[in-house]
Amino acid sequence: MEYTIRKCEVSDLPKLVILCQKHAEYEKADYSPEGKEEGLKKVLFGEHPKLNCFVVVTDNDIVGYVSYTFDFSTWSAGDFLYMDCLYLEENARNFGIGAVLINKLKEIAKEKNCVNMQWRTPQFNERAIKFYNRIGAKGKDKICFFLDL
């Protein structure tokens, strides 16, 4: 599969929202696209961006994305890269693109002197868990809590 990985651009936002919705459906999570394009524009392209995002482009269509932030670990007393989302459409899977995206983030994390990378995936996402184990990631059993405000 021929593809390019590049930074997300403002013109990508409508498709990014669609991919976010597909990602949420894949993870059996609730998602409303309402207001998301404006919200993502603000955090990706505002004066002080909080979120970073790469898109996977093939034949002038966006077939995947990875988004990440930087945070601080008290236990490690250092910064870490948090991969918020990694999603590829079904037709873009099994070509090694996920590994390329992970490696891209690893390089960025090393450049920023991060102590590690962290992310989450649902326990039922066996395909992703096998992939993450194959690339050398180690899982930790924790329960993720959300408190709506």
C-alpha cells in the first residue's frame, strides 16, 4: 500500500472527525461529532497547541491518524509522550503502518527526552494488544476511570 504520513492540516479536520467517530465505534464508546471540528482546530492549531496529530494519507484520502500529547510522570520524575489515539481504517491495516507511526512517536519522545511512551486500549481489543506486545510494549493492569464534570 502506498501511503504518506504527515502532520494534520486544518483541511483534514472534517475527515479526522469521521475517523474519530469510527475509532470510538470500534472501541464501543460513545461519540458525538458535534463541535469536534472546532474543538480540534483550537487544540491542534491554536496559539498554544495542546495536541499533536499525524495523518496517514493514501490516494488523496486519509485512512488513519495518531494523536499525542506530552505529560509528566511523578513516579518517573520526567516527561512522557502520551499516545491518545492510534486508528487505521480496516483497509489500511496489516501493512506495518501502525509500527511506523509508533516508531515516529518514539523518535519524537526521544528528541523531547521523555522517559517513556504511554497509551491505553480496551481489554477486548485483542488485535491491538497482540500488536503492542509484538513491538515490545508492556501492559499494566489498571482500571481507567472517568468523572464527568
